[in-house]
Amino acid sequence: MTADNRAMFGLTMRRDQVPVLLIDDDLVSREVTATVLTLNGYTVHTAESGAAALEILRTANPAPEIILMDTQMPGLSGTALIKNLREQSKARILAISGSALPPEVIEATDGFLIKPFEVEAMQRALNGRGSPTAASTAVSMLEPDAPVINLAVLAQLRALMPEPAVRQIYRAIVTDLNQRASALELALARGDLAEAARIGHAIKGGCAMAGASQAARLGALIEKGARTGGGNQLDNGGVLIGDLRAAAQALESMLDPELPA
């Protein structure tokens, strides 16, 4: 790959050649991640299983300083593998997964990455600058043509109360959506699907009553995904969090200068 191509993909060469052990049973994920790491100047050892990883730790020279491990693999995996890795290595251990991580895995590791992750997200995690909850490259759940506000509900509210009171309701929803987006981010990072379902249910109910239909739909998707054990909806939890904030922004923009006539 040429220097121009490396720049196009956001890749920058490192000089310190930090050794990394990558553990992933999926061939494609393993090879793609290893290639990106190598192009960024890391020395990469790869293992397709927990047992193979432990064997590499016994023989690798220099010893890995960072371990990237998939959390769901056949055989030795999860917290059992983390325990064995800790016994044989002083490396930082970062979990990689395609869905929300169990709390015990988050507690046992030094950080995590949710697939699919971008190069910048991986670099931040490797450099110890935090772990994202999901990648921004996944598909948004927002429907471009869906109305932000249900005009029939808006008309009912206007019939019941003065215009300033109606605006105050929607301003409160904007504030609440941003707060719940932050709470959802924490819940998904902990793998707390019960809390994620509660947050989704609250968004769905409150927003539906006020006619904030775009946000209400997102709440329903969050609740459904959490109650069914994660599902496709929560595999891209970071995108849903961004969608919630976008829905809040869209609603706020309708308050200035005025709500729909």
C-alpha cells in the first residue's frame, strides 16, 4: 500500500512498533484488523483461539504489550480466557465484540471495541484513551421521510393549552432525550440490557404521548432490541445513541422560530 493510500484510509505509521496479540476466530475480522494494525506500525501476532493465544504468549519475543481479544469464541473464551491471559502476561487487554459486552467482561478487561470499529476508534483504544460503544459507520435507524412531530397530536395539545405551554413540553422532551441518550450509552457499555429496555420504554411512551413520533420510534427499537437479548438494533447501539441526539436536535429546530402550523 502506498503512502497516498495510507493517508486516504487515515493510517499513520508508528515508530515504536508496539507488539500486539490479536485473538479472533473469524478469519476475515482477524486478517482485516491485523492488516490495519500492521499498516499503523504495530508488530502483530494473531491467534484463532484462546489456546493458540496462550501458546504464543509462551514463545513470543518481544512479549505483546496489548492484547485484542474477541469475547465470543469456541473453546477457551470470555472471562476464563482473560484469567489465563492475566496469569501469563502483563499486557493491556482490550475486548472486541459485535454486540454489548457482559458486565463481567467489561470489569475484567482494560477497554473494549464494538465491531465494526473505525481506525481512529481502534487507535484511541490502543493508546488508552477510552473505548467507544459502537462505530459510527453503521446504518442509521432514522427514516429520512418520517415526520418529527405527529401533527394530529400537536393539534390536540394546542386545543388543551396555550402555545407557550406546548413549546415547553417539547423543550422538556429535547432535554430528556439528550439525558436518556447519555444514560443509554452507559447502559450499553455495561451490557445492562434491562436498563436499556427501561430507557427505550420511557422514550417510547413519553414521546408518543407528546407526538414526538421520530423519537418514539427509536425508543421502541431500543426497547425491542434490549428485551430480545440485544438483537440487530442494539448491535449498533452507538448509532442509535447518535440517532436519539439527532432526533432531539430535529425537534429543537422546529421550536425555532415556530412549530408547524
